[in-house]
Amino acid sequence: MNVGLTGGIATGKSTVSNMLVQRGARLIDADVIAREVVLPGHPVLQEVAQHFGQDILLEDGSLNRAKLGEIIFNDASARKDLEGLLHPQIRSLMKERMAQFELEDPERLVVVDIPLLFESNLQELFSSVVLVYVPESIQLERLMKRNQLSLEEAKKRMEAQMPIESKKKLADFIIDNSKSMQHTEIEVEKFMEDIFMK
């Protein structure tokens, strides 16, 4: 059973995915895979450096995330170019790991954490999609605090994704992460019951 887990920036996907893992789910994290494909020596990192220039690399050959972030958060077409380089490789590794987990334990829930699941139209890969939800005002507040961003910078990052209210209409399950941790735990329990009843 493969479930896609998504949300918006700073909605708390990691918190929820950890709660699901504690309840026995296997986790595949698209962000972790995205970091793997830009490790020094990886062909994808070489392609990224060719496209955006060698100054996005640090002296040791690793990716200068801050430099690349500056470029892509200020230019929508640059962001699209980067996605075009990264996404096919990320998707392929993700599918490989899903197949592997399915083979090892077909009865176990596999949760695939993908921030841009709806933006990338990946719903078809999953039996259902779970959205980790908080209202935009809380999302903005949490993002500013977590990343030490100005209001303007935080808004720009949020605008780079589909609005959380639009995602809410597309999801099969919604886990509200806007209140206390205890409340989120109850939401996760309810989801686990619902998914196995489905």
C-alpha cells in the first residue's frame, strides 16, 4: 500500500512522517533522495553545475545550496530548469525503492513524502494522497521562524508552491497539524485506522 504524503513548506510533513514511521510505516523521503542526487561526483550535480555555472559549487565540489536557492527562488524559469534536471532521477529512485519495499513486505504501509506531489502530478503513483495541513497564516509564521526569513522572503517561497487551500481540495486524507502535538497524534491515529479500513 503506497501512500503519497504532501503539504506545503513548513506545514510539518516531517513531524507527521515520523509519527507514521513510529506506527510501523516505511518511509521514502523525496527530499533525502534529492540530496543524494546532488552529492559530489553524482552525474546530476554535474548537469546542474553545467546549466547554472560552476559558482554553484563549493571548493570541495559539493553544492552551494544557498547560492542555488538565491537563483531559483528569484526566477521561476530557473526553478523549472532545475526541476527538469532533478525530478526524472528522483522519480526513478523513488519508484525503485517503492518496488523494493513492496517486495520485502507487501502488507506494510509505505509512505512517500513528496513536497511537490500535486505540482508534479504524481497522484497516479499512489493508492491515496495525504495532506499535512495548516492554514496559510500559520504556515507563513512557522516558515519565517524556522528559516529566519523576512515576511517578503517567506511569501516568495510559499508562492513557489501551489497554495495549501488548493492542495486541500485534491487530497484524499487531511491531517491537521495546526494545533498541539497531541492533536496531530490523534489525527495520525485516525488516518491509520481509515487507511486500513479502506
